[in-house]
Amino acid sequence: MSTLPKESSSVNGQPLPNGHPAPNGLAQLNDVLATYPSLAELFRRMADPRDQQTVGELIGLYLEGAKGEIDPRTYEERTRELDRFKRDLGHCRLTECNPHILKQWPRSRN
């Protein structure tokens, strides 16, 4: 008769928030990653999707979805403002946009 793995307070050596024990599935994953370090390394190197998308792309997706959901006048106003933002910061990856950059943007336009 098999037994369930004991709970763990970390996954792949990283502590869980607030010291909560890992559910059984996470404990099993932790065991697999400990057994196969190359797999653990592969997961660590996987790209964060935010590293792949730019501010400009996100603005485009937002405007595409918002077009039928908001008033046409509001849509025009948002498009105008977001186009200015996109012109200045559209090339930035999402992970590059920290609060400091976002706070500086209006000041840089004066």
C-alpha cells in the first residue's frame, strides 16, 4: 500500500509563502525536481511571458478588446492618450515598466 508524500514547506528549495505546507501535488513535484536537477534548471530558465510582450503590444490588445465594450467617445480619448504612451514607452518590455518609469512618464512630457 502506497502512502502519500509528506507535506513540504518548500518547492525546489524555495520557501512557500507564510511557511504554508505544500499540497501533496507540490510535494511530489518537489521530489521530482530534486531527483532531476536538469529539469529544475529548465523550469528556472523558462521565459516569463512578460519578458516577451511589449507595452505597445499590450496597448493594442487592450484597445482591440475595449472597442466594443466602451462608449465610442471614451474609446477615442483612451486611444489618443494610449497612443502617446505607446509612442514613448511602447518599445519597453512589460517587465521593464516599473513604478518609477511609469511615474516619470507624465513629467517627461512637459
